[in-house]
Amino acid sequence: MKLKYSLWVVICFVSFGAWAQETSTNPNPNSAHPIDEADIQYRAQIWRRMDLNEKINQPFFAENNQISKFLIDGVKAGLLTPYSNDSLNTKLSLEQFLDRLKLKGKLENGGLTAEEIAAGFGGDAKPAAAPASGDGADDGWGGTKKTETSKAEKPAVDDFDKGPVVAGVEYYIPKQLSILEIKEDAIIDRKRSRLYFDIQAITLKIPASQSDAGLEDIVASFRFKDVYKYFKSNPNCIWFNSTNEMQHRNMADAFDLRFFSARIIKKGNAANKDIFDQFGDGKEALKKSQKLEQQLQDKEAEMWEN
């Protein structure tokens, strides 16, 4: 009898240990909706590029309601922690974050010294042109020179598209920051037999068209769990529904519902190369991106076939 009891106790402990091991959780600290490690059958890390100027993404980029504006405001208010990149290992101070928002190459009179400015050089490092004189003479371009007008007669030029100027420093404004990069895990959940996209980080980038170097530059990355909580707590973070303004959504819910279009630009690989490095920025890269998207959908379908 004692032997049977001892065997029963041992079996219970072994069974409990196996059960505890199968149901042990190791939630991802960056995820707003973590999935238990024990339930993950397949996982692939992917990166997506989200152009906020695309029509389908414009609800995230409504006038004075841009997602980039809320991210910047969140950092300034101390509600969001910016990171140097999407590895989320190195935090940025507020000063470092604001420094990344400066208009590079356009600061302090285009980088000219006071002596160069006094010598008559303009913002393009060329001597300033002398004022036009005379009337009706050839200006060298097939036209005629105009009589100089007084400053009061010159048309006013608005500067609404310029960033805020603080002590002579210009910054990018939210509507100039139209690129988001999304880092997420594509996960097949064996318990629910379906594919989930678990966003880990969002990176705010300066578009190449707004950069003097002609290259996209990182402003900061954010842990999606923090961004999700911040959006949920702020009723002004609205995904703008222009079709029916009674059906606006919070931006957190819009991400949950995948109300955005973002092309795959990279899938985790040993060489850490993105699609553009492998196929160039053209038709082949687009075809590869679409193929990766289809392969992920096929993996979900295979779950139901087996």
C-alpha cells in the first residue's frame, strides 16, 4: 500500500512538473499583447515600412493629429521613452531626442560663419546677388530685369511649413516626419491555430526627401507596449475616419485592427540584410516583399490542413 502511494505521489509530481513546463509563460516585455512561449509553433521577425502619405495610412496622419506629433509630444511630456534604435537597448535623453529633430545642414545660416555672411555669401555658400537695376535690359535668361521694388511692395511669403525656431535652431515639424518602421513578430499560435502579428517597436524616421543627405534617418524608436498604453490613455490620439466621422478609432485600436498598409522590407536572416540590399529598390524587391507576405499567410492555412 505504501509503495502504491509513493508511486502515485511521484507520478503526480512528474505530471505537475510537465504541466508547469508546458504552460510556463515568458511574455515579451515589448509586446502589448504577449503570447505564451509554450503556444508558439512558428515565429519570424519582420520589419515593415509604413508611408503615412499613402491614402490608406492618411487617417494616422490627419492635420494637427499626426501620429508623429503624438510621439514627439509623448517624449516631451515624459510619457514615452525614446530609444536610439529598434533593439530598444539604448535610451535617449530628451536633449538627445531633440537634437535628432534638428534640421541638419540647415542650421545656423547653412553652416556659414559670421565672417562669411559679412562677406556677402548666402545660404548656398555663393556671393549674394546684387540688386537688379535698370528696366527692360536683358537679364541673361531671355527675360528682362525689373526695377527694384521697396521691401513694403514685396509679396509676403508664409513660413507655415518651416519648423519651430528656438534660439536660431530649426526643428522638423510632425507633418514632415511621414515614415514609420514597424518591427514585429509573425507568430503561429498552435493553441488558436492562427497567425498573429505581434508589434515590438515603432521607429519614427525622417524621409529621404526631407533630408539634406537624401537618406532616411532615425529620429527614435519606441517600445510598442508603451506606445499602446499612451494612445489608450489619450483620447486625442484618433485614427481619423473621413468616411464616417462617427466612427473614429483610437490609434491603439487601429493598430490592433491592422488599419494600415506597410510593406515588408526585411525578414530576420543570418546576414541581417534587408530586401533592398538583396534585390535593389525596384520590381524584384517588391515581388520578394509580396512573396514573403503570401508565405506567412500560407503557413496559417497549413495549420488547418494538418
